[in-house]
Amino acid sequence: MTRQMTRIGIGPASWTAAWVAAIVLLGCGAAGASIVTTALVAGSGADSGWSVTYNDAQVDLTVDQVSLGDGGFVVLQISKTFATGPNPFTGQIPPVLMDFSQRLGDAATVGTIVIADETIRNQTGVTWTDFHWIVLDHNQTWFDIDASGAFGIQPPPEFQSQQWTALPGHPDRASDLSVFGGFLVAGGTYFPGSEDSDLVIRSDLGGALPATFTLKELPTVPEPATLALMVLGGLALLAARRRPH
């Protein structure tokens, strides 16, 4: 079901009220929302050896495929909804977090997690000018830069540029991916994996403890004046590309 949103004027006072309401809902338990832990098992019964914990009001997850043995992997489709506006004091939008944990022994756990398709809904009431994927606890886990290709880059007016934060001594591994050079309007939906590019996460399963990591995703929002200039520039570029020659 596609939800239609009507954008209204939202100022600092109304965002403060929204944040107070969000805190109350978190304290009381939002209706129909809960923290769930899901084993990453395919419909065939193949078990990746991983579990993931998330807020099911923000995240919907499907296991597409699990391939076991040498070079094993699990393929995921993930849908995320960002519904809380910027913090009235910091201007930041709360991230969506997914905590991954190794459940089985090293030999029975796949070392690669592939996000093949992702749907990201902007219900924050503000336009985004970038988006970020971050792996926390990246001593054992990282993004595979080469395998991830152009993940996150989409046609105008969405994001056109990609920047990886490589790990020291490992130019092919990254802890962060940022996309920018475009925008996603309030009420819009972003499909970062829809151009035949996947976000590929690798884990080193040879540690003394089971592998764990957190996948953190969030947009950041610039100052209003900067945002207005960027949006106008993006619209002008889009209009120029559509103009017949």
C-alpha cells in the first residue's frame, strides 16, 4: 500500500512536540511496534547462521536466498521507514539500527551478507540531501567496496555521488558509505539497490567470539538555506536534462 503524505509547514516548535510524542511512544511501546529478533533462514530451510534484531515499526526484512559451503552468503531484501523528523536541538534525524549476531559455529555460518534490494521511505517531513550506511564494530565486519559497485547511486534528482570510508591498510574495505549530489523529497521513496548493485558486507568468522555488528543507516539534513539552494539547483539540472535538444 502506498501512503500519500501532505507536506505542511513544520517549524522548530512543532518538531519539538513531535519529538516529545516520539519519546512517550518509545517509553510506552508504540502501538503495533516491537523489537524483534529474526533468524536469517531461507524458505528452503537453509540457515545462514545469523540473526538480526530490529524495530519492526521501522524495518521489514525478507531472506531471498542462503547459499552454504565455501563462499557462502545470505541475500536480503530490506524495507526501512524513517518517520521521525529532525531533533529540534541537533537537527539530526534518528538512525535506523539493525543488530546482527552470529548464532552458529564458524563452519555453519556464511561470511557474506548481501543487501540486494532496499526500499527507504522518507516520512520525516524534510528533504534529504545525503544518506549513510555505517558498520559499527568493523574490526570483524566491513563493506566490500569492489563487490558493492554503484550501490546507492540513482538517476537525478536522487543521489549521484558515492564516497567510501576505507579501513586503514585495507583500501578494498570500508566502514562507511555515503551518497550525495542529489536529494530525496519529503514523502519520497529511495531504492538504492535497484540498478543491479548490491551492498556486500563481509565478516571475519575466525575470532575468539561470535561475530556481531550493527548496521546503522541515516540521512543528515543541512541548514535550511543550504538545502533550498541545493534543491533548486537539482531541479534546474533535472529540467535541463529533460529539455529536448
